[in-house]
Amino acid sequence: MNFKFMIGTKALFGKGCIESNKAIFKEFGKKAFIVTGKNSAKASGALGDVVEALKECGIEYSIYDRVLNNPTLENVKEGGDLAREFGADFIVGIGGGSPLDASKAVAVLASNNIDPVDLYKNVFENKPLPIIAIPTTAGTGSEITPYSILTRNDLKTKKSFGNEDTFPAVAFLDARYTESMSYQTTVDTAMDAFTHSLEGYLGRRSTPVSDILAIEAIRIFGECIENLLNNRLDFEVRERLLYMSMLGGMVISHTGTTLIHGLGYSLTYFKDIPHGRANGYLVREYLKYNYEAAGEKIDNVLKLLKMSSIDELGDIIDKLLPCDLTLSKEEMEMYAGLAMQQRSITSNARTVAEEDLREILRKVFNDGGK
């Protein structure tokens, strides 16, 4: 019983939460810099609600809508420079994980004129601008974590930074904003949220408190599986998925992630596979690999999901995420080597060797997928 627990974000959850709490925007200044992508913020209605709230509060705003699907250092530098030139008092991030992660980097770069690679030092002369985060997907939980995961083209992978100052100050979570997601994006992001809690629960950095949150999130995922399989995604289901995603963000804020994320980044970087889907492909072999180190907890995961075996869960994930990807021996060697450079690997329940990762990839992708 030796742990610490802190969530630096005020979470406001529920339908119409921006409208009901719009006065909060006034607490952060007179100039808002909105960080988002091209489409999801508009399509979801979130951008319209934010702009209306800002106007009613008399807050000037500027919109940066050029965040990439996998934001790079160059991408966030552009946003940071523009926020600084605008004289922003605070940042509003709207979207999926990419805009929310980018908003944290922009918040740092707006108040610190540094080379973006220095974000990874995690120590900044000036505090980042305050961040208000509004998710339009139910996957990353980035609205409640300090992490910003950015693409490092120089390293051919993704790397995260974050400290206690990069927690968003406020998160508005309204499941209406997730209703514009396609079915496949809903499944992909739900798998991302599930793996956050799964990895946090099984990883070495788990705590008694994070386990409580993880267990609740895993249970909710189990209750939503039939709806996901049959594309029955009404507002109630989407609200539960968003709640699960938020809980997963709380979990990994304290535990970090493990082997799944370490390996999955290469699938996204080199094969353009959405992050949550890449994670899902690896779940079956991840659980089998870690059973000797975390068997009791894995059995509890299966119980929470009402599954009789790892293979039953794996078969359901295969239905949700059909996979026909194959990898060459050279690709598997490269991906395993890159994963070993990720700090998430050190949090895995079972000590990982590079040859173990190659074997996991072989089992998943060398036979044409599952």
C-alpha cells in the first residue's frame, strides 16, 4: 500500500455540459486559441458549442485546425508559434487523441519558445498555458491525462511527454460529440480505451486505486461488447464508452502503458493502422505472453468480460477488428527493436526481451492475421 494518486483535471461529464458550465471559460482569460483537426470538431457540434460559449463570455478566439492525424513536432511547433503570436491566454483542444495531445504541446510551446524536441525534457521554464479539453472520440482519455503523444519522424516512431503541468485544467465530456464517429472509428477507439485499462491493470506500475478504476472500465467494456459487435450504438452506449475512456485515462495517468502500446506504435507509423485497432490486434498474444506473470489478474479480466478463455476474447476482437496484415521478418525485427526503446516496455508485467516481441508479432501477423 505505497502509492500516490492525483488527477489534475476537473472533469465535467454529461449532455450539454459546455452550455451548463460556459462561465468556466471566463476563468482562464480573454483570448482562447482553439486547437483541432479539419473535420471532427465541426461535424460533432463541439466546435460550434465552444465558439458560442466563447462569444457569450466575450472571449476572443483563434482557430488552428491543421492538426494532423498523427501530429508531428513540426505540426505542434506551428501551432505553438501561432498561439504565441495571437497572445493566447489559454488553449481549447477539441477532437480525438491527436488534437488533444497536440493541444498540450501547443500549450507548452506557446509559453516557451523552445525547439519542439525539448518537449521531451519535461521541464519547462514557464508553465504551459491552461488547457480546456473536449473529446469527440471515446478512446484516448487524453482529456484527463498529462500525456502528449507525438510522431517522431527522426526516430520512426511515436513518443510521449507530459508532467503534472500538462494535465488539462478542465475537460468537458459530452457523448453527443461522439455520435458523428463512424462505426469503425467507434470500435477502434473503444479498443484503445479498453487496452488502456487492461495494460494499466496488468502492468507493474498498477496501484490499489488505479486497479479500482481499471476494473470498472473493463467491466463496462464487457457490457458494451454486444452493442459493438452488432452496431447498436445509441446515446446510452456511447455515453458508457466515453465514461470508460475517461476512466482509462485516469488509469494510465498513474500506471502508463505496457507492451501493447510499445509494439502498436510501429503499426501506426509504418502501416497507417489506427492506434486503437493496432492495439486490438495484439491483445490475444499479449495476454498469453503475460499469463505467467499476471495470471490471477488476467483471470479476473476474463471474469469481468464474462469470457471463458483468452481465445474467446481474442475471437471476439477478431470479429470487431478483422485483420489480413502480414509482416516480413525484417519488419518484425525492426518493430521489435523500436518497441524496446519505448519506456512502456519496462512497465510490462513480464520482463520483455526483444526476441519475445518478434515472436508475438510472428504469431499475430506472419500467418495473415487472425
